[in-house]
Amino acid sequence: MRSAELSALIGERLTSARAVRGLSLGALARAAGIGKGSLSEIEAGARNPNLSTLYALAGALDVPMSWLLAERAGAEVSSPGIRTRLLAATQADEVTVEVFALHLDPGPMHRSEAHGAHVTEHLLVTRGRAEVGPLDAAVELGVGESLQWRAGSRHGYRALDDAPAEAVLTMWWRPAENN
């Protein structure tokens, strides 16, 4: 999927979700911790949101990130040093399961804000070595090793050994009101 198409889809989804919830542009921007002008550009499809921004918006709207990506397998989103590609998203009984291919460039830890106690992450390293998990209890993993954690606190991902790392990241998400 081309970047312009994905940006337009994300913008449409954000505008729709904001309208359904009766939120102003400013209210959603404040809840997500981003600028009102940036949100306006994202909703208009004129700006490509990075991974951190998408997670902040998904959290503020209490929706899985795959919903903002229109559940489009192959959709890629990145932030400096980290790139994700949605492989699949399924929903059953109020639970959404998202599967992402994750690529980590060598460098500092990519820090992710809390997604809420209603989100569980499971990461399996498929190439290289990585340090992952809650920032106060991150674990070093090699190929074939995995870690599962509740994403209710800040957590991170970092490639080790000055080499890229790759992983499969599965996220189980349920609406906050169902916990």
C-alpha cells in the first residue's frame, strides 16, 4: 500500500472516530499529546504519522492501531530506528489480535508509551538480538526467544550487538471498558 493511500485512510478513520465520540480536534490532540496542527494535517491525509503518534492516537481513542490502519495487511509505519508492518488483524469476542513484523535498527532504545493494562504484547525474535519489554524490567532475547508483557507501562525495543534485529510482535487488545 502506498504511503499516500495509507495516510488518507488513517485520516478518514481518525475523523470518523473523533466525530462518533463528539471530540473536537483540540480535545483529541490534547488527549494524544500531539499538536492540533499536526492532527489536522494527519486527518487531511497531508501528513504521514509516525509509529509513536499512531499509538498515541489509538490510545486516546481506545482503538487498536490496526483499526487506524484499516486492518490493511502490509501497511507499514515507522519511527526513527523502528519499522512495523501489519501482517494480520483479527477480532473475536471483543478482542483484537494484531500481528506485526518488527524491524529494529541498531541504536538507542525505542520507547513506547503505555497502551493500557488492557493490551498484552508478545514478541518473538526472528533475527539478531534485542532488548525488549517494560523499561524497568527489559529482557535480552536472541533468535527463537520470546517475551510477553502487559503494555500498561512504558516499554521499549532495542537491537543489540550493533546489528539490526527482527521480530514478530503480537498484540492482544480489548476495549478498556471491558477490563
